[in-house]
Amino acid sequence: MDLIVGASSEAVKSLTGKLGSLLAQEYTLIAGVRDDIQYINDELASMQAFLNKLTRRGADHDEQRQDWMKQVREVAYDIEDCVDDVGHRLGAEPRGSGTLVSLQRAWYLLTTLYQRRCIAVEISNLKLRAQHVSERRTRYGVENLQGNGASSSSGLGATAPKDRLAPLPRLIGTMEPVGMDSAINELKEWFSQEKQSSQQRYLSIVGFGGLGKTTLAMALYRKFGDEFDCRAFVLASQKFHLPTVLRSLVKQFHEKQADTSQDALHGIEGWGDETLKKKLLEQLTCKRYHILIDDIWSVSAWENIRDSLPKSDKGSCVVVTTRFNSVAEACRRQQGHVHKLKQLDLESSYNLFLQIISANDLCPIRPINAGIIMKTCGGLPLAIVVVAGLIASKLKSKIDLTLDHHLVEVQEALSAELGNNLTTEGVAQIINHCYKNLPPDLKTCLLYLSTFPKGRSISRKHLIRRWIAEGFITEEHGKTAEEVAEDSLNELIGRNLIRPINNSSNGKVKSCQIHDMVLQYIVSKSSDENFITVIGGHWQTPFPSYKVRRLSVHRSDRQETEMVERMKLSHVRSLTVLETFSALHSTMPKFQILQVLDLDGCKDLSHNHQLKKICNMYQLKYLGLRRTDIDKIPKKIGRLEYLEVLDIRETNVRKLPTSFAKLQRMTHLLAGNKTNRTALTLTEEITKIAALQTLSGIEINGSSTLEEDREQSPDMVSTDTSTEDKDNTALHGPHKEARKVDLPKQLRPLEALEKLTNLKKLAIYRLVKLQAKDDELLLSAIEHLSSCSLKFLAIDDSFTGFLASSLSSSQAPPEHLYTFELSGKLSKVPGWIDRLHNLEKLTLSLTSLKTHTLAVLGSLPELFSLTFSLHAENNGSKALNTVSNALKIVRKNTLESGGKIFVLDGGFEKLKLLRFMGPVLPPLDFLQGAMPKLQRLELRFRIVECVYGLENLESLQQVFLTISSQAPEDAKGKVSQIKGLARMIREAKNSPTPKGKCLSFKHFSAPAQPSLSFLEGEMPELQRLGLSFKRGTSACTAWKTLQDCNSSQAPEDAKAKISQIKELASMIQKANNSPSPCVKGQCQISKELSYNSKILEGVNGVENRKSLQQVHIRVKQQTYESTMVKVSYNRSSVTVHIRTHKPQWWLISTMIAEGETILVTTADSRLSCTDRANINQLPI
């Protein structure tokens, strides 16, 4: 049982370091205690060496060896508890010389005498226990590694590479499951039929654990979810609890509603079944909904859920996954369809295996023994994936051995009967083999995931901080603890024991998840080894027979509360509570040495003085209060002198008490709400904590220090300006110079901000009422911190104009940043932004979006993701005014480049993610060669004008569109059209037809066809152009020459337009087919075209398609004001004459090529000579 070795070895390894530190400290201990500590340290070092030997041998261990290793682990834990408590019990001993110090030291020795005697007795007893454990090893022959302890080849993989290379930044896609094409096609047909039906229908996906039921269901959920008014996903599990399921559904549907106020769900944790059912009925009435219920274990559970859901006549759909045929048949009886999932065949198994192996270019050739390993895994995707991950790790660490060698090694270690015996135990055997091949440190890290419930999305940063707080991760090989933890997480992901489910915009894993069968395995192992005790989880575990070391309470009903009260809790080092904490308030005094406390999401902490009790947990290192209902931190928080992480995000805490300054070990302070930009006020107490590395979610209020001073000094002159003035200065430049007011130094936290030289991340959510002096101090602090350790800087400035004035004029810009976020009213990017050569992630206000801005940003060599966003606080008229002003800027920026934002060719060599988030999406035009590495485009908006040139994004794989529920219908229509175009482009790229031979735009822009522009050299192989207009019923096709096909229903101007375009196309075709090459100035084509500004905003540059053979036009009835355009064409130049009553010259902007001449005449005086000059300067 390598698990025991891993847990015991890591426990001893952690302790030996602490004992060394204790010996180095100059505590005055009772005589003989220091010698006892040294003896324990030496004895444990010998045990550590022996445990390492067991790990390297990779042996299976008999009962005697298992029992001995458990004793080692328990005594190591108890010694560690004692050592950790010494510092708190004795405190700091006075040092120095002089009479006063001598008196202080005498008083210290007197007052700590009792504690020092108690510590001496405890250490003496622990020494005896360590001695007895050591003697048992020889007494019972534990060191004999023969027989069952023989060397096994399976242990060869238990050593990880010394340097775990971090994976390259990438985006996680939503790929369809391997080997499930037929299943997806079959269920696609079912969804299509369901769409046409008004009845509520049910789909059940049934199969053995590990076959991929959830994977398939989630693929369908993503594929068809957008076709419903709302959707939600919920986990049922073996220990079914109806209120938990209903509560999850209510929360998810609430988040998708226009009113997302949390007050509507106040007290939801205490709601009963009937209240939750009524709320669901209220949310889903008159809606077509899609619900996915994962892992139902009984018919009764299914019936309870089914009866709780509102009956719908809108064609709603409920999908369930289950391992049991009885549940599937129960669904069938309710207008249901059952899909039985089968094992992968040999070919599909191999394809999945090779996909994992070749992800790192490790195996381009088919291995000869793959068939054996596939049969061993029995066609189970889970088994194949984890075995492939194991072999991939072996190939990385032992490059001198072949893939075939590793395949044979794994096959010999696994039972050949597994393929014919598909049971939970069989899958557990495969998982166990992969687990045994982990290094001890990775075993400990993976075990820790049993803390989290089944189906939970686990934040990468959250997990890493907890690993470090638990002491599992330390600095090594010149890397920080955070970097080592990142490497460990990447290694577990690479072995497919953890699966990433979401990536952040910088390409790193944002959140991960563990498969339920892997989780079941490690929950069982953690319980066996007394590593983590889970109460109220999805699997029943035995009551702990040892002292509980780490406790995770998933549910706090009466039964679970009684179990906790009967436990030995005085040695609990870590406590995680998921739902409610009040039920455990009576056990609080028992948690004497708690170091990690995570209460994320608990909604009852504001009662019964729960937080005050937490302030008595003196050894606490990690305190997680995110999403709780607290609104203040107790004054006695300063008692927690060892606290390193405080997470109060998404709470109502706005200010910290003065005692907070005592927390000098604090490294991460996480506060505020990123969604609504509520924040924690920056105070002097925060700036006194020099160890801070992360300061996130703060508000800098320039007036906060002025109020007290005004009261004391009546003659103080106010320098504040109104909100309206601030809004104007943000739009038009820096605010006016105000009278400077010199305040006492202790009242200016901004002056002390620059002393936090260890800061790596600074996120400012609000800047309010900054004075001129405040601007100077903040800028100075940013410049200084950037020259130290700062790598992440985020500033939201919606009110003061700091970004547009002070920051943009910085003489020492933050050149070493990896992540930079500027939100609020930013009309242009700082001129020095192109100097940020290390920048990987950039977020800017949508108000800074210009063609020129994109041209500048394209020069950033390491930029991986780029986001333009615009948000406003939910604050009535002020929010509307902010958005209105911002949209004016966006519109103005768009007009500067001819009505579109152009993304030029060249630059952005590493950009893979581009996002636009705001109420309005301006017209975007991606020119040929733009963003050559872009893989993912995200658009979130309420109103969209149009997106052009998606076909020019050579590497584009995904287009994600999110539209507000309050958006007008035409905007929703455009979403479908853009999705259709993106799908068409993707299919064209994957089509065996020669690339670029055919291009069709069908109903793309509501209410009419978009402006299409072809530049010289674009799509040289294009032979057919299809145009389908939203208005009209006529259609025409062309084969070599255009045929006459005018609809009788079309208006005369539309008929004329068709004739004009066809005639121009015909002349172009003849010129292209001319046997004589055209000489410059000859072969000219000149034709008057009547371009309709709404139905046809412009089909420009058709004459540039030298291979064009067909033009397909379809138009429907409606007339609009037209614009006259005259085109003169020859092979090297185009002259365009426009006569218009509106300045719509931007319609021809994308036609400009080198050497072209543009002449503009207009009856509109607004199109001046300056505008004409701008036209000539438009991008090529």
C-alpha cells in the first residue's frame, strides 16, 4: 500500500523541518527537553530514510508493515501538533541586555514555567513513543523486504521528473468525445424531434461508471443548450438529498435572470422543499427549459426530482445519467428515450489512447502492444485515459525506454481479466496502479482533493493556497512555493487524474475537477489512512478510529452534526464546511490547533458570534470566508498572528479593524466583488503588512482621510469635484488642478502603499474622489512597486480620470507586468504600453478600442489574451449616464476609421484569445492576415452591429457569443447569423474541397445583407459567390455566365441593382478570361451601380476576384435611400466616385489598395477636406 508510505513519508518530512527550526530558536526550555527534541529529530530522520526506501522499491506491504507505517504517521502527526503549539504557548522571550530586559525576562520565565513543564512532559512522552515505534520495526522484522516486499516493476514510475515543465499556455476547447460520433448523431436527431414538440420529454443515458455518460451529456448540454430559454446542470449522486438538488437549480436559474439581486434568495439555505418548488415554478413558468441531472442512483430519487419540476408545454427537456437500468426505464415511462452507452471498440480505444499520448508529441507511431492495453482497459474511457496519462509521464521521465516497454510493464501489472470483468473494483484496480506510480508529494496533493464534494469545480488558485497552508508544498530548486504547487497540479493534470474544465484568459488552468470514480477511490484511501475524514459526502465512510486530522463536512444535518460531536477533534488541523456552520458552533472549543478553516458559501456566520470564536483559533493560517453573509471582521482578528491567507471576497466587509495590522505573516488578502465592483477600503492597517504578496479588491477613497480633517479644521478648502465633473474629465482629459491640502502623514495610506514591496498582485476595484496629491501618490506607488515584485496590476477607474491623466503620463511605466487590466473611462491607451514586452494578458476598457489601438497592441510579443470590456455599477441613473458617455466614445472611435474597427494584418504573433464584453459591440472587420494565431473569439453584448472577416482568421476554432436577455430581437437574430457564419467557416476549413473555392453568406445581417469587401489578393481561388438577402423571394444562379432571374415581387431599384451587379460581374469575368493580358490603363470596366445603404451596404472589390466564375444573388422586397457609386477598374487601380446625401464614405473604405485614387463629392457639408484626407490614410 504505497498510499501509506506516501502519507507517512510526507508527515515525517514536514516534521523534521519543524523540529530543526524549533532547535534553532532560543527558547528557554526545561533541562533535558532540547536533548529529547534532538533525539526525536534523529529518530524520525531514520524513519524517513526507511520510508523513502519503501517508496523506491514500489512493494506491496503486508499487515505488519502497514501497521508500523500507520504508527509512524500518527506519532509524527502528534509531534507536529506539539511543535506547532510551542510558539503560541510560550510566546516571544525577551532578548537583550540591561536591567529592564532582565526584569522582563525574569517575569517571562515565571509566567511560562507551567507551560514549559507541560511541554517538557509532552515531548518526553512523544520521545518514548518514537522510540517504541522504532524498536517495533526490528522486533517484528519490518525491514525485511523479501516475499511480499519484493521489487516490482510497477514502482519504477514512482519518481517524478526533477523539473516538471509547465505546459504551454493554451485554451481548453469543448471537443466532442472520442468514439461517440454515432451516439451524438442519434441524440442530435432526438433533440431535433424534441424541438418540434410542445410536450415535456425525458432522455436517460445509462451505462457503467467510467463509460463517459457525463461527458456525453455535457457535450449535448453545450451543443443544444442555447436553443432553450434557460438551462441548468445539477448532481444527484448516491446520497441523494432533494433540497440540495432543488437549491442548486434555483440558484442557477436565478443567475440567468435580469434581476440578479441576492436579496431575492435571502435565506435560501433554510428553505424547505415546498418553498423551493414554488420558487422553481415561478422561475420556469412559460419557459422552455433544459435540465441535466447527473448520476441518479434510485427510482425514488428520480421520481422526487421529476415531481418537483414544473410541467411544461413549451417543449422542455430533462436529461438524466444513471448506472441503473431501473432508473432509465422509469424515465422511459414519462415520454422518455433511453440511450445505452457501450464500451469503446478497439479502434476507438486506440484513438483515445493515442490522443493522450501524442498530446506532447511523444508517440507519432502506432505502438505494437496497444491492443493488449486496450483490452485490459475494457473499452472504458476513464481507464484508458488514466493509463495513457501514466505512460505519458513515464515517457517524459525515462526517455531511454521505449513506449512498448512501458506498455508491457503496465500490462503485466494489471490483471488480464479486467477487460471481461467490468466492475467498480476492476476500475479501482486500474486507478490504484496509476496512483501507486505517483511520487509521495503528488500522492499527498491528490489525496487532499477528497476534501471537495463530487462534481465540484475546484479553483486552481484556491487549491494551491490550501496546499501551501497545509504544509504540503514548500520552496525548492529555486522556485517559490506557488511555482512548485503549479508544477504539482500540472503533473496531476498531465497524468489525467485531474481534468481541467476551464482555462483563464492567460492560458493557465482556471479550474479543475476530479472524475467521480477517482474521487471515490481517494476518499476511501484517505479514510483508511486517517488523512481526511468526510462527513455527509456522496460515499459512506467508516467512523474514524483515530484522532481526526482533517475534517470536511459536506452537509450539516442532524445526523452529520451528531457524528461530528462524537469525534476526537482536538487534533484537527483542517476544517472545511460547505453549507452551514451554525450546527457546529458547539464543537468550536474543540478545534484547538486548527490551521486551515474554509467556510466558503456558509450563510449563517453573522449569528451567535461565530467569527469571534474563530479569533480564538490561534494557529490559523488560512481563513476562507468567501460568499458568506458577514459584513465585518471582529476586532480581535489580530490574535491570529500566524494567519497567511484571508479570503473575504463577495462578502459585505468594507473595512478592516485596526488590529489587522498585527497580522505580519499575511501574504494574501482577497476582498471585494469583481462583478459589482464593491471593494475593501485601503487603510493604514493594510499598508503596514510588509509580507503581503496579493492585495485584491480594494477601494482607494481620496476623501476618506479628508472627512475627519474637515471636522477638525473648519477653514479647510474642499478640493472635491462633483461626480458629473469627474465624468467629464474622464472623457475630455485630466481633471482641473485643485488646491492642495497637506494632511497628516498617518492619515494617508496612499503614502505607505509603496512600502509593500513584496506585492506581486494589486487589484484596485474603485478609485473615488482622488485629489491631485492622491493622484501623485498613487502613481508614485505604482511606479515603485512595478520596479520591485509587481507582476499583476488591475485598476478600475470609473469616476476620477486617473487612468486618462496621471497613469498615461507616467515616466516609469510598469514594464515587468505579466497581467495588466485597465477598466473604466479610458479614451486611449497609454503611449508607453508597447514597452510592456513581458505582457501576456491585457484587459482594456471598450472606450479605448480603436483601429490604431489594435495596431499598437499588435507589437506586444508575448500577448496571449486581449479583452475589451465595459461595465457599470447597478446604480440607477448614474450607471446609465456612465454607459451613455462611454458609448458615445465607442461610436466616435468607430467613425474615426470609417465606421468600423479594423484589425490589420500582421502582429499579434502569440494572441490566442480575443474578447469583447459590453452593452454594444461596434462593427469589427478582420482583414486578411489579421491575428494569425487567434483560436477563440468571445463576444458578449446586448446590441451588435456586425462582424466582418471571420473567414480571414486562419487559426480560429471557437466563436462564443453571449447576448443579454434584455437585448432587442434583431440583435438576437444577428447572434444566430454570426453563429451560422462561424459554423460555415469552420466546416469550410475542415472540408476536403479546395480551400476558398466557394463562399456563401446567407441571412447574415438582420435586416439585410452586410457590407462585403474583397481586397486585392484576397481569396484568389474563389469561383462562386453566394448572396442571400433577408427581404425578397427571388433567386438566381450562375454557371460561367450570369442568368437573368429577377423576381416579380422585388422593387424596381432592387431589380436594377441585381442587373448592375451581374453586369459588372460579367464584365469582370470576361476580362479575367481574356486571352490577352491586360496592360495598365486598358481592359477598363466602368459601370454606374446603385448601392442600397440598407439592403446592400456594399459588395466591394468584386473586381479583385480574378478567378470568379459565379455570382449567386437573392433579394427580397423593400426599398431604401440609395447611394450612387461609379467604379472604374483596371488591373492596377480602382477609381470610385461617390454621390451621396449622407457621409457614408466608409462603405468603400476596405476597397482601398496601394495606388488607388479616391474622389469624393457630397452634398453633406460634414464630409470635409479633413475627412477626405482621412480616407486616403485608411489602412491597406
